[in-house]
Amino acid sequence: MEPEIQSAARSEKPGGAGTNGVGPHAPLATAPLSQEIRGMDWIVNGRQGMRAGWSVAIFVALYRLFSMIVGSLAVGLDPAIVRYDFSPMTALVGESVPFLAMLGAVAMVGLFEHRSLVEYNLRGPRRLTNFLSGLAAGFLALSVLVGALAWGGWLHFGAVGLTGAQAVKFGALWSCAFLLVGCVEEGSFRCFLQFTLTRSINFWWALGIVGVLCADLLLRSRGQMGIVVFFWMAPLSVLTGNGLWGVFAVALAGLFPCLVLHIRNAAHSGFWQAAWVTSTLFGFIHTGNNGENWIGIFAAAAIGFVFCVSVWVTGSAWWAIGCHAAWDWAETYFYGTADSGFVSKGHFLTTSPAGAAIWSGGADGPEGSLLVLGIILLLLVALLLIYGRKQEPATVAAAMKQQTA
């Protein structure tokens, strides 16, 4: 996947956003035009180093290999983890497997690409501040959603589930578990994939990838073999309900804006085309969860896009990691609601949905409520208002080292 020819307007003063410096608005560094890439080297390498398709393929292969190795070791040490009961300890051990697999896969690809881990959208200004801000934003956003559901009569509160030392213990365990969840999912999507695709994707590649995902869902929904089901990070179960329509909706939502960017040959369009792909893919992988409906799938993809925007405006994925972890922690532990169809053991408050599922979320939990779309929109607006005017340099996907063939 090679980038589209971008506007010459990218060359400005070095060091800031929208310049040749290191930043989310920086141009892609390319090898000199006089240097030609021939033979087998052309198949593997482009102007930005190893082609993104190879990088992604190697990452997925290594991720699956490391997952099998680490997973086998984990099961050998504690066979009980195969009976996943959504308790804090099984979640903590279970999420450690994909975390270590992802870390190992990205580190290996980084060796091939001569990059350190932090270059995959983890380097930028005020990383700790952004992470803490993301934590606050995630908890506040989920709290507003729960408050709206309770105010409308679509969520009822029961007795407090935990008190004293138990509340502290389970709160800490779930904090660690969901921090791993945030690291795994944001590390895979907003760090590695967003970085890698941004440097070499164009509209036609983005459209092709999104089209393949939608075709895969159609085939599997009809009981046929999917296109990508055996090539992704983990097997996807047969679709339940109308979850696939959430993926179709986000695919269509991103089509026209990305087409406009392509027609205008807009600077930095690669970032947003990559965001379209990673967000659609983020919704796609959630179709394997039990209890998901189309709203929950669309919401997962939509908040994935918000996390891409956070990379653009903050310069790194730290805000997204914090927001993701705090949202899940508030939903699962603090308020005790269902999370993608799962209800946890060891939650602080006790809640239950009431009324029509389109408003309450039903078995899907708050993420399956139509109200979640308004909360995600508010989160996006708040993110842009707080960070959108800042023009400080930051390392993200579009910033590349000068590479030669």
C-alpha cells in the first residue's frame, strides 16, 4: 500500500504541526526520487521502508503465534482460566495473554522496521497528563450515560454489591485488568495499525479493506466461510442478532468523507483513511461478543474513531488508553452494568436494565443503548474543544524517519 501523491503544501517550517517536523500533521518522509527500488526489494519495501501490508501480516502472524505460546503456558499454570467467568482474576490473567502477545509482535515488527515501541503513537507531549485526562474523561462519559439511563427509567439501581476492603480489593483488580484491556486494544488499533496504515494507505486500499470486512460479515451471516475470520487475531464466533449492521453503518459513514479527501488530494488524508479502516475493524471484531446489537457495534466503531481523533489532537494514544480503561472500569466494576453482554463478578454497585432495549441497551448494557451515540458525540466535542486548538509537535503515525532503499 503506497501513499497517494500529497500536496506540496506540506512543506513548511520544521518542528510544528502541519510541517516537516515530527508531528501528526507532518508529511511522510520518503526516499529521494533518484533512488530506485528494484527486484525483490521493491516487493518488500516502498519509499517509507517495509510496506505496510507486510508489516501488518507479520504482526498478525506473530500475534497469533505468541498468543498460542503464552496461552498454553497460562493454561498449564492455571487450567481454570479456560472457564472464563468474567471475574477480576480470570480477566487479569486472560488479558495478560493478548497483552504479552501484542507487545512481542509489535517489538518484533519494530526490529524489522528499525523502530522502537514508543514510535507507534506512544511518543508525544504530556503523556502522563493525557493519560490521566483520558481516565477522567472515560469515567465521566460513562457516568453521564448511566445517569441519563437512570433519569429516563431505563436503568434501575439495586443494593451496593461490595463494601469496605472488598470494594477496594475488587476495584484495584479490575483497574489492572481494564488497564490491560486498554493497552491491548489501543496498542493494536490506535498505536500499531493506525501508525502503520497511515504511512502508506490511500483511498482505494482503505475502500478495499473495508469492503472485505463487510463481505466477510455477509458471508458468515449466511452460514458461509468468512474471508478474514481465520487470519485475524482470534477466531470470531457466528454473528448474533443484527450486529453486522453496525459495521455496515460505520463503513458507509466513512465512505463519503474519505472520498472527498481523496478527490481533493488533501494533505494528511492517509491518517483519516487509516482511521476509517481501524474504526471499522474495531467494530468488526466486536461482532464476536455475546449479546451485542447493531448499536453496540456501531458505538464501538464510533468511539474507536474518537480515539483516532485523540491521537491526532494530543499526539499520542495515551489519552485513548486512559479513556478506554476508565470507561470499561466504570461500566463493569463501579456501576455493575453489562459490558458487551457480560456481567462481571465483584462489582461495586448493582444495576439492571428496564424498558425497551433500544433505550436501555438490554443484555448489551449501556453501550447498546441509542443514548450512547450522543455521549460519544459529546466526548468528541469535548476532546476537540480541549485539545483541538493546540499546535504542539508530537510523534504519531505520519511522522517517519528518512529511509533509503
